[in-house]
Amino acid sequence: MTAGGGYLECTLFSISTCMSKDEPQRTAKERLLLEQIDRLKREDEMLHNILAVDIWAIAKTMDEFQPGFWAAFMKNREQALKRFMDEVIKSKPVDPKRPPFLR
């Protein structure tokens, strides 16, 4: 491999040598990328958990001030989820190759 990043012309006997010189650098970059992806996944999960606790705390507090708030909140959430799923299903393109239960 040249310093500019291009590959040298390798003979049949030196192909493995040309490929293996670049391999440690490639695997190190892949490992770094995978570590960054894992860190982002953990941060996303932590943010999701924090938001879930915040929503629960607000709803719990509201239920203390206004009895029945939690039940109304969950009913509205269920209706909103149904509307959202209906919209997703309507906007999803139909693929005749997929089985009917997956369309």
C-alpha cells in the first residue's frame, strides 16, 4: 500500500502481505466505530429511561391533585397510539411480494 492510500500491484504470492498490512488499522477503526455505536445506544436508552421516569412522576403528581388523571392519561395515550398506528399503516407502501399479514 502506498503512502497516498492507493494499493500497490500485488503478485499472487504477496496478496496476503498487501492485505494484512492494512488490516490492523481497519480493525482498529471498526472497533472504535462499534464502541461509539454502543455508547450512543447506551446513552439513548438512558435518555429514554429518564423521560419515562419524568412522565410517570408528572402523571403521578397530577393524579394526587386531580384523581382519575392517570386513567384518563392512559386512555388518551391508547387512543393516540391507535391513531399513530393507523397513520403508519396508511402511509406504508403495499408490497405484493410480502405475505398478507406483513403488509
